[in-house]
Amino acid sequence: MNIQEQTDVVHQKVYDFLLYLYPLLSKYPKYEKFSLQTATRNAILEVLLELVKWDKTATKSHLYTADSALQQAKELIRLANDLKYSAMNKQHYGVSCGKLAEIGVMLGVLIEDVKAGSGSKGK
């Protein structure tokens, strides 16, 4: 799989995760609307937007920023689970962790392939 195909797959996985996460975020307690809820949503959106920037510019720093935002999202989702929010119960937390881990592995492979200069970024 070339780098463009990898980018497309990771992008779609992040987008699908956003579709899964949005309804859960709306169920966070109202007092978290402008803190944990917004921070979690923004972290995942940042992953998606940095992948779009990478796709358009081929600037490696966008991949590293996406990776950092992914780690932030993992920590924020873990916090919501530890705070026992019903929207992030054991089941949703397990699914979210699985999806984030999958995205993380794919993003890590993409970063390594880009560093190694393998594959083609061409459109």
C-alpha cells in the first residue's frame, strides 16, 4: 500500500471514529460542555484536520501533530471513563480504545513509511 492509500485509510478511520464519538460527547454532563467535551472533540478534529493538511502539503510535521492530538484524545477519553460518565461507560470506552489504538498503529506505520521514504505520496 502506498503512502497516499495509507493516508486515505487513516483519514477514513478518523472520520468514522468522529461519527461514533459525536453522539457520546453530546451525552456528557452539561457542566463539561465547554471543557472535557470540547477538548475531546477538538483533539479528534485536530487529528482529522492535520491529516488533511498532510494530504495537501506533504509536510511531515502535520503527521506528528496528528499523532500528538491522538494521544491527547486518548487521555481525555480515559479521563471521562475514570470520572464514570455514563456516556463513556466500559463498553464505549473499550470500543473507543480499540478504534484509537487501530488509528494509532496505522498513523505510526504511515509516519515510519514517510520517514523511510518508501511508497509514493503522488496523487
